[in-house]
Amino acid sequence: MTRPTSKLDPIGEKVCSYFGIEDGAREKGLRLSRDSIRYSANAIRAVHRGEYNQARELISSSRTCVEDMSRTLAQHPALLHGGFVHNAQKEYAEACITLALVSGETLPDPDELGISYAAYLNGLGEAAGELRRHLLDTLRDGHIDRCEEILQSMDDIYSLLVTIDFHDALTGGLRRTTDMVRGVLERTRGDFTISLRQRELERKLEDFGSKLNHKE
């Protein structure tokens, strides 16, 4: 008489083979994700140093990793839509957007970058934080007009993100990113306004001192 469990061995072999392939794809995908994130982070640092060509090279390396990751996980949908893929695409988008906005280049489209819309929007929000840093650096250099342009870009980003009113499961937690952008924008606008008032006060004091010296 055949035992009811006699087919467990071949089932077990099939299942183990399946998960072995999945695990191999996951490990490769994780490695590519980490590499992509590292390249993107270094690209953003290069942007802030004004080393745009180096930033472009690092972004190119990040894109290669993102594309390899997508190809590796194409037959593994559960992994392809996992968190580590989203994170790598988000950081890649942030690097591309930061470079474009700081250097004055055309803003890249998510389809051009080959990433999900959710990752792009979250990367756009993260780029607003990098714009704050760029604005403060620019403010110290005294380039007020440029600071106003940067602040306008930050405001434009927030104005877009706040209109994307869909569930976080679809947008990859965009509401949290949008809240972050609002806070960054408010702090940056406040810092910029205070700086302008201080500069105006200093100018008036200098004018007053000049008038006193002239009278003497």
C-alpha cells in the first residue's frame, strides 16, 4: 500500500530548488542595491563639492547597478517589489535630481531613469533636503538671488508632493516624505528670512556709521 506521504520527498526537492534560486537572486539583488546606494550617496557628496563630472560618473555606476538589479529580479516579482529595490531606486533618483537642480540641468523624468514612480517621488522629496544644504552654502557665499531660486525649487517640490494623495502602499510611504519636506521647507525659509533681515540691519548700521563719520 502506498503511503500518503510518499510524494513529500519530490515536493521537498522542488520547493528547496525554488527557494534556492530565489535566495541566490535575493543575495545578488541586495549586493547590487547596496552598491547602488553607495554610488548615489557619493555622487551627492560630489555635487555639494561642485564636482559635477565625478557626480555624473558615480550616478552612471549607480544606474548600472539599478539596471542589473532589475534584470536579476525580473523573474522574481516578490523580490522585485521588495524594500531594498525601492531604496536603491529612491537613492538613485535623489542623486540624479540633486545634480540636476544644483547644476541647473534639466530635471530627469522617472521613465528616463527607469525606476518606479514611487521611488522617484520619494527621491524628489529627499532631494529637497539636499537643496537646503546647498542653499545654506550659497547663502554663506552671499548669492541671494541664487538662494531665492533654490527656495523656489524646494517649494515647487512640496507643491507637487502634497497633491499625490494615494495610499502609502502605492506611494512607498510618500506621506512621511512629504511631511519631512514641509518641515525642511519651513526651516529653510525661516533661516533665509532671518539672514536677509540681518544683512539689511548690517547695511543700515553701516550707512548710519558712514553718515556719522561724514558729519564729523
